[in-house]
Amino acid sequence: MPDTTSGFRAYNREAAIQMAVVSKYTYTLETIIQAGKLLVATDHVPVRTNPKTRESRLFPSMSSYVRRNTVAIARIYTQYEPLRVFMTLAFILFLAALIPFTRFVVAYVGGNGAGHVQSLIFGAVLFNAAVVLAALGIIGDLLYGQRMMSQRIFERVRRIELQLEIPPSHYEPGAHPTGQPATTGARAGQKTEDREALRA
């Protein structure tokens, strides 16, 4: 996708039913990664934009935007590939632990092992960290399996609600009236106040 952070998106019903966004900062990156994991077909349509007239109000600078998106990408990718992420980090730490271990073994064979005990301790710390990361990867993979099961349940519930024509639990009307009352926002609060005034 040439412009992965673009907010101009269109989803058909099948894609929207399968999506479950949990990120509070941006939905654009998560939906692309999630679509790839769910084998939802995606395509890019070039859209012309108007010239820039002012600075963005969403983020103070480009570096801040890149930093927040980097954190969001890492978090989202870790949610969908926990085993790969944590096992990769564990393997890196394991390789790093081999360096002080090798240094200690070479010194021990040379008869100077007592002077390199710190290498043995440092290697043990790195090795323990690698084992912890590997365990977190296994736990994260199990949680990912549970999340996919929950997501399939949500998808099934959405399909049943559409079939039974159940109105959405969170709805805020747009500019054109639809005849459906608001369930969130200021309009919902106003409607609640109107109902209480009528009861009084």
C-alpha cells in the first residue's frame, strides 16, 4: 500500500464484519495488518488532495507522528505475531549471552577463570532474559489464539444481528436524519433528559 496511513477508506460489509479494531490512536495501520492476517483483499486507489493550507492539528510535528506510528506498528504487529517477535528477541539475547560465556570459557581453559566471573554472571543474566522472552512469546501466542476465537465469535454475532435487523448498540446520527435514536454522544444525553422530563 503506497499510503498506509491515509484515512480515506472504504470497506465492504464482509470486510467490516471481520474487523475488530482495538487501537485507540489510529485504525488505519491496524486494519491493514489485520486485513493481511484475515486474508481480506485490499487495493489502492489514487486520490488527489487539496494543497496544504495550514499545519496539522492531529500531531505537533512529523517526528512526533512517526514516533507514535512506530510504537503503534510495533504494538499491533506484536499482537498478531507474538511468537515471532518474542522468539526473535530471545534468539538475539541468546546469541549475546554466548559472547561472555565464550570469554569465560576461554579464560577458564587458560587458567584465569577466577578473574572473569563477571562474564559468567553477565552471560547468565542475558540467558535468563532470553528464556523469559521465549516464555512470553509462548504465552502471547496462546493469547493470540484466544483473541482469534473471540474475534470469530464477534463476527458471528454481527452476522446474526444483521440478519435479525438489530440496531447497533453505539449509534450517532449524521447530518441526515435516519429515524434511529442516538445511543452515544450529546444527542443521546439530550434524549435521556427528554424522557426523564416527560416522566416527571
